[in-house]
Amino acid sequence: MRKKQQPNERIIKTVSFILLGTTVPNVFGLISNSLYSITELAFSYSYFIFIILLVWNGNTFIMRYLPKKMPWHRTLQNNIAVILFFSNIIFSGLISAALFLLWQHFSREPASGNQKIISTSMLIIIISSFITNIYEIIYLNNERRSTLSKVEQLNIAKIQAELEVLKNQTDPHFIFNSLNTLSFLISTDAESAKHFTNTLAGVYRYIVLNKEKDFVMLKEEIEFISNYFYLLKIRFGDAINMVIEINDVLAEDFLIPPISLQILVENAVKHNEFSEKFPMEINVSIMPNYVQIKNAIRKKQILPNSAKSGLKNLNNRYQFLTRRNIIIQTVNNLFIAKLPILKF
């Protein structure tokens, strides 16, 4: 049985539905407020909020229904995330496009082709495909674990509890910040918006497809962290920089737990002050048996809310997978983290 939503969770979801239902139509020009009375606007925006709610709940149903029809056999474990991913895309695209076309038919909006509807539906697909999948993936893992024996559950639960926390370290605020950035780019720079969308899709596709893996090639992780940092770069501009001193040929020779580097980059951005005048530079390099990440320490005066368990969980994950510890050092006001890597 799924855990009941906490009050804070319900509030966040409700506010998110309202914000998306009121901002998306305006961003994409689906509604001209001056053409409608206050009552008509209230009804119109309620309709858009209903679309967001329907897409979200429909995808949630898919996430719960399909796994029950597809038992967690070994041959399916690597495919279920992909199946759910494309199921969400198809459902979200069809429902949102149909309901937006219905709105266009009965509204007072002047005929302007279907480009606005296509663009809006694409954003809805991005939201449902990534936020819903990230939000519901914990439920799917719990379903999978429920098929194990009680003895196995007791042995695995302790390990998985820490691994799942670590593997889901991507800050939820990062998702919404990325969508806000995308909305801005769509209205100011269509080409950059397209590239941003493709990169955002790649980032979350990597998370979904590699979340259950113990190791990936270092080259893949480097490509992922480059894409992740591009999204941060669009947001913060010249206030942050990252230098990767690892060539592709060398990176093909080693393995690393997935999403490890992202945790350290996110940690640097979250806990340090930086600006265009005093930018932060993150350096990624390789040394015998380790990947090293370092950045200058300029701690924020007011630190964000954090469980402060990211590095601890990362170290526990390495202990479990490699029987080795990560190395954390502070040298000449530099924060240095060394992650063990395995020869491929």
C-alpha cells in the first residue's frame, strides 16, 4: 500500500498545479486575457489546471498499473523504466493536444495554426515524462522489493534505503528552476530553448536508465555531468565554470557508480557563494585510481536546508560497491573530493 501524502506534499503539488495551469497558457500565448471577463478567465484557467491535473494523475496511474501487468522478472528490470517513459510521453501528448485543441475550438482566440498547441504539448510532455517519473520511481522500487522474500528484504532494505537516497540526490528545486529557465528561453531565444530541452531530456533519461546500475563507464558519467553543468551554466552564466581534464580515450578505461559526480557538483553550487565578479570554478581531473573534483571554499552565510547526508551516503555506497572510501580534503581553502574508480 502506498504511503499517504503528507500535508506539505499535498500543498506543494496543489501550488505546482495552479502555477503551471496559469503560467503555461500565457507563456505560449494560448489565452489573451483581454478577450475575457473575470468569470470567463476563472473558468478558462480552471480548465488549464484540470489538464495539468489529468495528465499528472493519468501518468501516476500508468506508473502503478503497468508494473502490475509486467512482473519484475530479470529480463524486464532494464526495460521497465523505458516502457514507462514512452507510455508517459504518448499519454501526455495525446491528452494535452486533444484538450488544447478543444479549448482553441470553443475559445475566442483568433485562428493561428497549431504551433502554439504543439509547443505547449511538448512542454507538458517534458513535465510529465520527467517530474512524474522522478516523483513516482520510489514507489516502483518498493513494489519490486515486495516480491523478495522476507529474509532478503531485511538484508537489502538497509542497503537500498541509503542507495536510493543517494541515487535520487537531484534537487527537486533544480527541476522547477530548469522549467522556469526553459519558459524564459522559449520566449526569448527559440534555438537555445530547443538545445536546453534536448539537454534536459538527456540528463533525466540518463538518471532513469542508469539509476539501478551499480557502475557505468567513466566516459558516460563525464558526458552526463557536462550536460548537467550546461543546465546550471544557462541559469548562472559566467558565475560558474567547470574544467574537465579527462580525455575520452582515458575515460573509456574506467568504471564509476552513476550520478556520483553530479552529487559533488550540486554540493559545490548549493553551499558556496559565487558571482560573475567572483566566479566559482569546478575542476575535474583523473589520477591513479581516483577521479578528483575540487573547488574553492566560499561558504554561504545562510546555508540551504539540507540533511547533510549526501557525502556520507556517497561514501557508504562506495564502501558497499567497492570496499573503498571516498577521500575528502580541505587544502589551501580548496574543497577536494576523490572518488575511487575501477579499471574496466
